[in-house]
Amino acid sequence: MTEELFRSDHYLKSCEATVTGVEPRGIELDRTVFYVMGGGQPGDSGVLKLADGSNVRIEDTRKGEAPGEIFHVPAAGQAMPAVGDKVVAEIDWARRHRHMRIHTSLHLLCAVIPAGVTGGQIGDGKGRLDFDTQEPLDKDTITERVNKLVEEDHKVGVRWITDEELAAKPDLVRTMSVKPPMGQGRVRLLDIEGVDLQPCGGTHVARTGEIGKVVITKIESKGKHNRRVNIAFAE
Ligand SMILES: [Zn+2]
């Protein structure tokens, strides 16, 4: 079980940790700042700095089968640490921050397009959401409306509700294919004040202004009920 420091503070770039497991598929730590791939957001890359001055380069972060199991996936051909080693775990912050900006922009897309979400993906500098709608969507209009929400610099925060409260408010759940993780008693909501509120476990920027200017690059028709909206940084 790894303590997931990245869940409560999206701006943590590094932490001290102890190696608790070493397997061919990855290194386990007692705590980590590395976001573990999930919810359409890629796992973090970065480095584990050992006490002897050597570094283990991490190229991905993946879930194991057991709940709370997180594997830091090392790049090929490196010396592995040993169980019990103290490390400083440090993410590639520039890459993660781009993920946070794109991820937050997808919430703004949800606010602009009032339809169920059937899928999505966050990449480096770009992302996409699939909407269950037959309505024609206009690239320029959506670009303008998302950028207005960016410029208005809305506060982005996290709050929690109980499973019962969420069950009583099914309209909070925008994703049609992926249900929020219930069964732990409470669910994390991502709240862009006055704009968007929905369950989400990813990492986000603190204010919408931090996203910067974005552009809808492409809207594709993926079947009768499905519109794929692609978004990217404008510069
Ligand atoms: Zn989110």
C-alpha cells in the first residue's frame, strides 16, 4: 500500500520515500508523488534519487492488481535499488504540469458541451473527450467559450461527498462508461467554482487561468451518437 501524496497536493514535485518492493515490472515505495495512470491521465515519469548519488530513471507509473499497489516503472537497463533503500522521488514536473493544464481544460469542455462523456484521453499538450450527442458542434464557438472560462480565472478545488450523497445526485456523474470509485465511503469531487462539478481523481491546476489559451483542433464524428472533441494548447 503506497501513500498517494499526489491525490491531496497536485503541486508536490518530490518526496522522501523508502523502497518497499522491487520487481521486474517496477519499484514500490511507501509513499509517492508520482501520479499513477488512470482516468485517462498518463502515469508520471521522473527519477528516484538514491543516497549514494545514483539515479533510477522512471518512465511510467502503473497500478498493480492489489488495491493501492503502485509500480514505478524504470527505464530499461538500469541498476535497481534494494528494498529498504531511502530515495527522493521526483517527478518530471514540466510534463506533469502540462497534463494538469490539459486535464483541467477537459473539465471546461464538459461545462461548455452539455452531453454525457463516453471516453477521454489526456496527452502531452493535447487531449480529447467523446460526447454522446448528435448535435452539430462548432470548433470556433467551443474554442471561444472555453477560452472565456480560462480568462475568467475560476478557482479549482477539491471536495468530498459520501457515497450516499453521490447516489442521490446521479446528474453529478458525467462519464457514462466509467463510474466513480464508490465503496470507500466517500468520493472526491473536482469543483471549478460555478463552472463544473464532478467526481475526478486526477491532478488539476489551482485556477483556470493557469491552463493558458487553448484551441479545439478537430471534431470527429465517431458513430451516430459520438462526437470526439480534440483540444490542444494554442501556443
Ligand atoms: Zn479531473
